[in-house]
Amino acid sequence: MLYGLYEPGDIRNSDNNIRRRFYYNDPAGPNFGDVVPYTGPDTAFNIAPHTTKWYQFDPNDTFGYAMIKDFILMRLGETYLLLAEAQFRQGKLQEAANSINVLRQRAFPNYPEEGQVSAGDMTLDFILDERARELIGEENRRMTLMRTKTLVERAMRLNANSAVRPITGLTERNQLLPIPLREIQLNKDAVLEQNPGYN
């Protein structure tokens, strides 16, 4: 996602939005100001690429455990993405592309020469990729993939070649989570069936 998801010119992928370069910052160190080197798969957690949406320094938390910025609960961009998904499912491909283009007009400074999409680009995979591009670090991705019934297929296809942590053991059973026994027992007016694959 962090390397091959974005098209050239998409400002959502700028160095200001996704940090991929890290510098030695100890003025007393011999490498002060140099780029921290790493090649191949990201193996060091502390220098893994990440979104900068939540950057806010708190001098009382120098390690950075806390997040003191506002947490986004609802975004207009997500509304357009949900609209595009609904339009796609209704077969309204040009309308879905128009909804996506509202976001891309902001994301591409050279729009429409760069970034504009058409009805022929509209697939569920494209819309899910656009959600990742727009909502990186904001949405609960697992819930989105479970809702669209694409969790297993996309996780296996898009992470199969990961040298760091390839996904194993994910099956169709994981499309749904188990219903807690307490909820089943508390449901007195009807039988609440456990999701398939769980006892």
C-alpha cells in the first residue's frame, strides 16, 4: 500500500503525507543529518513508512505513545467513496467515476490531465484502493473489507509476497467475527445463530 498504491502526481502520496525518509537527529552523533539507511523490506519498526496525519509533538510524551490531535469520525471524502460504491453496485459506472473525481480533483494539482477516472476504471477493487489512498490511517480497513466481503481475497493477493510478514491461515471463516456467547444467551426473543466456523 505504501509503495505501489498511488499514481504519479497524487499529493496524498507526498513526503508531507507519508514519511519514508528518516534522518539521524542526534547533534552529537557522527551521522547527524544523514538519511537513516535501509534497503529491501522494512524490517525495523521504528523506520517503517507511515502516515503523518496524526503528527503532534507532546513534550510530556517524548516517545510518542499518545495522540493528542482530533480524531476524525466522519469525512466528506468517505461520503463520496460510499456514494461511488453504491453507484457502482447499481451499475451507474459514470456516476461512480464522477463521485471519485470529486476527490481526485483535490488530490491531483494537474487535474484533469492527471488523475481523472472514467466509467471504465470503476471496479470494486478500484474503489477499495481509492478508499485506501484517501483514508490511509483513518478507517478501520478490516471492517471495510469484511463489509465488502473482500477481506480474504485482497489480504491474500496483496500480501502474499511480503518478505516481512506474509499472511497465512486466513480463510473464509475470517470474513465474520464470532458472536460473543453472552450476546447469544442474552437474545431471549429469537435464536441468534453463531457465525459459520465458530463453536
